[in-house]
Amino acid sequence: MSSVIKGATVVSTHGQRQLDVKIADGKIAELGVDVATSADEVVDATGCYLFPGFIDAHTHLKLDNGPGTPDTADNFKTGSIAAIANGTTSVIDMATPHRGHSLEACLKTWNEAAAGNSSCDYSYHMSLIEWNQQLAAEIPKMAAHGITSFKMYMAYDNLRTSDAEIYAAMKAIKSVHGMLGIHCESGALINALQAEYLAAGLTAPKYHALTRPNQLEAEAVNRYLTIARLVDLPVNIVHLSTREALAVVRAARAKGQKVFVETCPQYLLLDEHCYDLPNFAGAKYVCSPPLRSQRDELALWQALAGNEINTISTDHCDFNFKDKKRIGKDDFTKIPGGMPGIETRPQLIYTAGVTTGKLSLTQFVGLLSENIARQFGMYPQKGVIQVGSDADLVIWDPEKSGVIAAKTQLQHVDYSPFEGFKTKGAARTVYLRGQKIVDNGRVVTTGKGQFVARHGSDYELV
Ligand code: URP
Ligand code: ZN
Ligand code: ZN
Ligand code: ZN
């Protein structure tokens, strides 16, 4: 099967050009002006942009926090359909082993969940929720399997490790040229604040935010970067949300430290006022870190414009409002944390960033695709439209408008945090390794995703 896409403006981080693109055998075969149309299919994409498939480097499609904890509303099957419908062709999910179990066992569990179910290509960040010699020995084995990125936590009692364990893990990760991402919030201080609030009878969702103040993100980021400096390891900060943490990153970079920063649409488009919504609706917005102030949003947009933030992923981790979020009706600490987002990131960032002039098209492509591919060892297989790359392509109609609504979403969850947002721009056609998955905005084929074996990270990017 071969196709030629004609007339679109092809976008990369280097610029944009009207070029024809020929796809054959799942790869980009030719790129040029007036490419011969001897193909099975010729697609007229005049007036559209052609983007490399978007990559979501932060999803929880198989959250497994052990017995008694609620399941996420989406899984690989449903979440990846929602993703690819709007142009996200690859996901990197958070794989989390049980305590005392091997990374190998966890990898097997995640492969079983994704294989045959995922409509996106997929990989995982392997979580390290403890540290010992067996796990250290498994890091090179993970790299050999193509798992070159790892995740650790400074918050959540069931997931966080000590600073000394982070230090030791960093050394192992450095030896495989891997990428570490850490959830940066001071877990011990959050516990103390939560106990204080609950003892005072303050149980509503808004206290979720008040017990996780900005300084606790900045403190954790500073500690993380201090440890990374000892090891001389370039590191990633996931879901950065505050201006105080940005200041810590700036200071570290000014001293020559290599720091990658991810943020998410919710920290750019929603703020702490959501927690004041009546009828417990604030629980829909309970995620960690919490939604912040409008000053933080502004600081994040300015950092994006100045190329100080490298990637935008979603932290998609959704729980139904009706039954799951309500578990925390009388105690905000029991509200399952996380929000849906895998479906809406491209339109939200295109609308709020590109159509307003806050972001250029080339920045947009970097933040949602190319930078992610490079940072996580998938480039140039993914993240770019060039000869030899996978034909993961999004024909983007910049004129198509829409309104985000839970009623019409593909995400398998009973609400949308972005309900009523008006969007401009949408994926018209999406190809995954040359196969047409979305046609005229509708998903026509599912379950075609494959595991992506990744190489080491490009540390020179920051
Ligand atoms: O509240 C959130 N974000 N839940 C998902 C896990 C995480 O912290 O990324
Ligand atoms: Zn193995
Ligand atoms: Zn996190
Ligand atoms: Zn997460």
C-alpha cells in the first residue's frame, strides 16, 4: 500500500514547507515538490498542515496501585483510540512494578495489557519505587529491551523512595544513557499538612490544593536537581506546574545543568478556582500536582514561548466522577488523583497556543512530537517527517472547530475537565506506520499499535 499526500504544509521544528509526501511500506518514502502520483492512493491535503504523529510521553493507561485501589476508567484499548483520533500516534505509559517484584515481571504485565489492544504505538517509562541490587542489575536489561527511561516519585507513600535511593538509581540510569523523570513534590510535608487539615475538619476537595502548596514542588525540584548534579545526570521534571519550580530550573540551567521540563495542558488552561465548584465537582480536578494560580499559568506560557519547557504531555489518569472520585466525599486525601486528557491535548494546545500566537507551529510540533521523540530515544523513527521515518502522520485541518464535551468524547470516562472549551483545528486523517487509522475525523481501524524499542536519550538537547 502506498499513498501520496499532496498540497499540505509539512511542519517540523526547523520550519514549514509545502511538500508532497509519499508513504510506502509504512515509512516515509519520498518528500518533495510534485512527487509522482503513481501510488495506490492520492490524498489532496491542500489547506492542511502535515504534522509528525504526536507522542504522549505521560499516560497512566494501566494504573495499578494494588488491591483495594480503584481502576482507571480508560485502559490501553479505550485510551489509545481516544488518543489517535486526534493525532497522538505513540504513547509512553507509566509502568509500575509491585514492591518486591522484578522490572522484568512488570514489563511483561504492561506488554500483555498493550499488545493487541493499543491503537497507538507504545512504550513505557519503568517506575522505580524502591531500590536494591536486583533492581540495579535490571536497568541494563531494561535498556536492552528498549526501555531507556525511568520514573521515580518524591510524593505518595506507596511510591516514593529516599534521596539516597534516587542517587543510586541515577548512577545506574546514567550507565545506560537513560532518562529519569521524577514526580517532584515533598511527600513528607504534604502528609503533615494533610493531617493538620483533616484534624481541623477541613475535608473538601479545595484542601487538596492547599495542602500541596507551590513551595513543595520547588523544594522537591531543588532536591532532585541537587542529587542529579552529584551524579552529573541530565534529568526530566514531569508535570511541572509552578513559577517557583521554574525559577529553580532557571538557576540550575544558569549553572550549566541539563534539565528537561514537561508540563501538561491542565496546568496551562485550568486553575485552582476549579476546586471551588459546588456539589463536590472540584473533585474532578483533583490531580497531583494540583491546579495552580493564574500567575503560574502565565509563567508556564511565558516559559513555553521562551523554549524553557521541552515537552507537553497529558498525565492522562482518569477516574469516573460518579463512583470513583466520590470515594473521597468526606476526605479529600481519598479522592483518586488524576484527570483525563489523552484525547484533547492537540486541539487544546493548538487552539490556546498556536491560534493565539503564543506558540509558533514549529514550537507546537516540537512540544508535542519531535522534542519528545528525541528526549526519549525514538528519533528519527518517530517525531519527524523525513525519508526513512515511520509514516506516523497527522493531516491537520486548521479551520475545523469544535467544542469539548464529555457526551461526545472517546475517552471512557464520565466527565471532561475541559467541558465547553471551544477548539479550532483538528486531525482530519491520521496514519500509523502508513496505515490509515483516522479518516475524515473518524477512527476506522483499531488495535494496530506496536511496541517501540527505544535507544538512549539525546542529552545534548538542553
Ligand atoms: O494525580 C495524578 N497526576 N495522578 C497520576 C499519577 C501522577 O502523579 O503522575
Ligand atoms: Zn528480559
Ligand atoms: Zn506524577
Ligand atoms: Zn503521572
